[in-house]
Amino acid sequence: MELQWIIVQSGDTLSRVASAHHMTRELLAALNPEAAAQPYLLAGQMLRILPGTGRRYAVQPGESVGLIAERFDLNEEELREANPEFANVTDWCGRCIHIPDSNGKTIVRLQGEYGYREMNRDIVKLVKQYPFITTGSIGTSVMGKSLPYLKIGQGTRHIHVNASVHANEWLTTAVVMRFIEDYARAYSARAPWHQFQTERWMRETTLWIVPMVNPDGVELVQEGVVNEHPHAKQLLAWNAGRKHFTHWKANIRGVDLNDQFPAHWEEEAARRGIVSPGPRDYAGTAPLSEPEARALAQWTEQHSFAAVVSLHSQGQEIYWNYRDLEPKESAPLSRRLARASGYKAVKLGGSDAGYKDWFIQQFRKPGFTVEVGLGVNPLPVEQFDDICVEVGMLLAELLSDGDAGSEST
């Protein structure tokens, strides 16, 4: 097969390009060592590709497209989409076709980085596939991106989960999106999710998820400030001239959103000692100065959540307390969540101004910061499937717990 050339578009990354052309990231990097050495791809540059070098299959006599799809845990539409060159061919016998990753026929899958565009694409697909999922927006980011929420369930006990408060923890978005889909698929099939009864979840609880609190920051981590980024000069200055932003936790104004909430904010800002914008730990000029944190706080105040979870990475720990203001049920509930997930429930001190801290202080209900996975952020995508199981079991336990709090208005 001959090498081909493609033109990089804004937002492309090596992983996204490789996935789009059914290649491994390693092969694409080997074919383009000069591009692989760059912090980020530049719109307009050209890459060598060898498309379709992933999993291949030679169609045997008598095999239909549907039968092949079934053998590889795909549906027929997925298989045809992966082989557009055979769109008008009825008999595929003897043809060498591409077999895409099945991911259990899921909508939410990792194909390179999972960012704002992938999340919005999957929200549209999920709502179409499962009409009992509804969506809306809690507000907008600094750069005007909508901050979507998803809602599933009809119960009087309301639970909230958010993710990607920190920019380089974007894998948490994919994890919580996968949980929504797993829940919806099981409920639609009138089937349990593992040992949990999704019909009971639907009847007794309402789950509200904000999958990406910090979309500007996630985009910065994944795509950098190339391709005419409007804040490039300022961001490079805040980043000490470094062109890589994979370590960036803050929003696009260099404010750490999990140091933004009015729970002893002044003490947290003094403890951090960071007095200007940067990649992490700058608390801003005042509590809720940033539109993302303000939107999340105002939206939380509009609901009466029985419990909340904020997903972060990494450490496989569950933080459940805040200045002894948490209700008595928080400690035993955290231990149940720890047993379900395999994580460790930790009583944390010396930390203020986080979303979980503010929720506990404001409402005296259970709030949890869950640190998923192990390693250096952004976590390697190879951990995705394991983290999905761990977080899924944790959330399943929380949804099944009838004593976590009061009813919602």
C-alpha cells in the first residue's frame, strides 16, 4: 500500500489523525518524526499516512456483511462506515476489509484524545439513541463554550457528578460519559448493570452530570496555542514560555477552578501562595471569579442534590470530609464507595475552596472528590477501561444508596 499525504486541520492531533485513518499513533509518528517532535500539530502542515493498517480481514465465501460484523462484535453500519470504498459493492467475498475497534458497540469511545468536540458529538448520539436522556447547559466558559449537562432518571433523589474541572484530567469526561451510556443501554434493554437494577435507579433517582467543566482548558492541553489561538501570547507567558501544555490544570485565564469556591477561599489562596495566573494553584482574584466555577455553583444552588461527586485524577482515593461539617452518613458511605471501586476512602485535611468543600459547607450533605487512576496527568488512555469499571461501580453504589440525603425540589 502506498503512502498518502493529508493536510492537518485545526484541532488535529497525532492520535486523532491516526484513529481517523485506522492507524496506530506509533506508526503515524514513525512516518512523520518531524511532526511527532513538535509539541502540537500545525494546521496546514502535511503528514504521511498509511491508511487502513489496523486490523484487517479477508472476507470468506458466503459471508455477509452482517455476519462479519457480528463475529467482531460490531453492527453492520459500523462495518460499512469503516470501509467506504466498498459502499456500492454487494458481495465482499475475497476483499480485504478494515475491522474497526468494537468497544462493545459503544457510542462513547476513545479515538485519540477525548475533548470538547468528541463530547458534544457523543451527547447528540446518546440523546438520539436514548430519548430518556435529556441535556441542557449550565452556562458558558471564558471562551464562550457551552457547559452541557446530561440528565437521566425520574426519581426524587437527585445526584450530581462533574468531571474535567482540571484541564489535564480530561479522561474523566470520557469515563463519566461511558457510564451514562452503560446505564442507558442496560435500562433500555430492561437489564441489570452488573448486579444493579437500572429500573430502580431510573425510578428512585435522577442523575445530573456535567461532563466537562473546563472545556477551554481541555482544548489547551490537547491542542496547544498553535493555529491562531486568541490567547497564545498571554498563555505562553503564564506557561514560562513552554509550548507544551499537558501539565496545565487551570482554565484559559490561568485560574484553578477547584480553588474557586467560597469555602475558606482566602485561606486556600494564602496557603497556595500563587499570586498570578499560571498552570495550576492560582485561586483567582476572588471566589467564583471565573464563569465556569460560577455557573457550576449557581446551578448547584438551583437543585437540592442528595450527594455530589467531582471526578479528578489521579490516586485512586475518595475524599469525603470537610472541616467536620459533613453529615454523619458521609464516612460510612465513603467506605461503601471505596469497597465498590477498590479505591481508598481518605479523611483529608489542609485543603479548602474546592467544589466538594463548598458543597459540604453550604448544604451539609455528602460530597466526594474522587481521584481516579494512577500515574501522571493526562492519564494514559490504556487505563480507560479499568477506570470505567472502577468509577462505574462507585457511581452504581451511590445511585443504589437510599440514605445519602434528602429529596430534590
